[in-house]
Amino acid sequence: MTRRFDGDKILVATHNAGKLEEMEQLFAPYNVTIVGAADDSGIQVDGLDGAPGVYTADWAETPNGRDFIMAMTRTHDALIARDAPQPWTARFCSTLVLAWPDGHDEVFEGTAEGTLVWPMRGKQGHGYDPMFQPIGHDRTFAEMTFDEKNAISHRADSFKKLIAGSFG
């Protein structure tokens, strides 16, 4: 049985403004303040043996910050170079951890399965959203509204598990 959370502030391990916005929207009904601090998710591409995975943000690093168009182009080019069979299956993975000051941790993992599309589509979201089309949908995360994406994303999956376990 998981421990119930009864605080009013959660430190979310990310500096990504888009992720913080998603988490603020998800936690809004629970009157919890979200504070950003490291990356909590990544994309695993089957045709690249699970890369970039935990290094997703690293693939976007430039001397001037992160460039996810460059990262998505790198991913596409690597799939082409490997002659990876299509559809290019992938999944977004998210891990949320509630960590208490006494050392107790609760871990909640979520995924969103899908395929990678090229060319990129959509202007919403962040990261690899313009390239990721979730299973059962004909639009990428970047073509969906925040509410549509937040209903089916990897973060929504791990968040639902967190709420059921620690807020329910």
C-alpha cells in the first residue's frame, strides 16, 4: 500500500517549462504547488535499440540550449541510416517519484506507445511531440490540445498511478 500525500508543494524534477506546465495542469485539482528543479522522461525508439532513452534531452543539447528539431532530425537520420523497418515504433516513458524527507519513496512509471512520423507535424507541446503519434490516434502529440495529450500521455499514465496510490 502506498503512503498518502498530504502536503501542499511538490518538487518536480525538471527544468523543462512544457513539462512543468503539464504537471501544473494535472495537479491543479489537488491544490498542490509545483516547483521545478532534472529530467523525468524520455523516448525509446525500437529501431535505435531504445535510444535515446534517458539521454533524450542530451540529443537536443547545443551550445545555446536545447534544439529538439535537431534531435528529431538526428533520430530520423539514424533510423534511415540503419534502414530500420517501418513503422518506427517508440514509446515515451515517465517516472514520477514521491520522496518524503524521511527517505520513503513511492515510484510510479507510465508509458505511451506509438510510432514516429516524418515529417514532423504540429506546433503544440514540446520535445519529440511533433514526431510522436500515439497508438490509436491519427495526430501527433504536437497536433493535440494540452487536454487531449494530458489524457493519454506517458506523464498522464504515471500521474494517474500516483494519484490512485498517494492521493486517493
